[in-house]
Amino acid sequence: MLLRAMEDCARYSVVEVAGSRVLSFREKTGVKQPGLINGGVTILDRAVLEYISPNCSLEKDVLPALAAKHLLHAKAMEGYFIDIGIPSDYERAQHELPKRLHRPAIFFDRDGVLNEDSGWVGSPDRFVWIDGAMDAVRAVNDLGYHAFVVTNQAGVARGFYDERDVAHLHGWMTGGLRAFGATIDDIRYCPFHPEAVVDGYRRHSDWRKPGPGMILDLLRKWDADAGRSVLIGDKESDMEAARAAGIRGALFPGGNLRAFIETLR
């Protein structure tokens, strides 16, 4: 479970921990004091169903029972937090959350930006991370920006691999990033090409860069702040796509991607 450090825990139950292990939950005291509280996010194994009864409370019954058996671990997090349990904070959330959720994004091209472009990369065994790429994604996460990938995948149209291979590779990529402590929020790819050898993929598409389709789709879905968003690409077609979508383009010359991120500020 995620915890949040508070200077004033008067209206909250306090979580007692030893290292990462949750020891117990102390009921609200009404006394102003610092401490750790339940941040409202918990990941539970399905074995927790053994602790669920027809009429029970997660906070009052299940979590304390898990803690008593030394089965509950926690991590304290920082950053923005609001509890909407009282009317005044609920009202405050109506004004604060839309502003915080309307965030800018960094759009990463894939081949040549996140990984070495060795031509038609369609499987993990051919995927080599660019220096500093994983650090760059994590830095974007830490800044509070969305992290997106937009990539032309004409290898599908040319028959070098199929869309299942693309999905597998992207799952492998995002899993590796998660293990590193970084997150890609969403991915778009375009498998179409006007000169495809695979009939079903032979067509023009505004998703294929320099078309802006992939970028615009992500901006709409996530309600991202286009005015402060940036596409990092290694080709002029990436820059054209950024201009067509109304966002800034940054041409990556190679080298360390994390260091390049610093130049964008």
C-alpha cells in the first residue's frame, strides 16, 4: 500500500511501520501530530479473498488482519495528495484536479530515439536501448509529464514482422521500464505504408509520420497540454509531424537521451 507523510494527522488513522512492513493502524486521535497515512492505493493478491466476508471493511477489517500476520508492506510517496473526505477538500479538488490532470507530454519516437535504429526492429533480441533512454523516461515521469511513444512501424507493411510482434516488443519495453522505475503512459504505432507488400497495410494514413494522427489521438485521449508538449525525434519527418500537431519538435542528434532531455528545459 502507498503511504503519505502528513504534518497533521488529526483527522486520519496513522499507519505504524517498521521498514517497509506495516505493523498496525492507529485510530484517529484528533490531535495534531506528524505521521504516515493510507494514501488510498493498495495492490492486493487474490489470496486476500480469504479475508473477505459478506460484511466487512477493507480499512477496518482486512488491512489490519493482513498487518497482524506480517503480510502487508508499504511505501511512502511524496507529491500532490488530496483527501476528498470532507466537503471543503472535495470543493478544493474540483478546482485543483483539472489543472493537475491537464499535463504536458513528451512524445518519444522509438527507433533512433529510445533504441538503436538497426532497421526493422521487431523483436526484443534486436532491441538495444539508446544510452540514457530509460533514465530519460524516468526523468519525464518525475517532471510530472506524460510519456508517450509514437512510432512508424512499416516493418509490418513490408512483412518483416506482424502486429503481434509489435505488441510483444512494446510489452517487453514497458515491462523493462517499469522494473527500472519508469513508465510509458501510452503507445501509438502506424503499420501502414503506401508501398506495402502486405495488401491489408497498403494505404496512406495520417498516423504515419510526417502525419500528425498518432500525436493528435494521444492529445485527445489524455487531454494533454499541447502548448507545453514536445516530440523528440531523430528525423525531419518527426519534426513535420510535431508542427502539424501543433506541438514543439526537438531533433535528437544521438548520444545520451537523458542529457538531451536537460537541454529542453
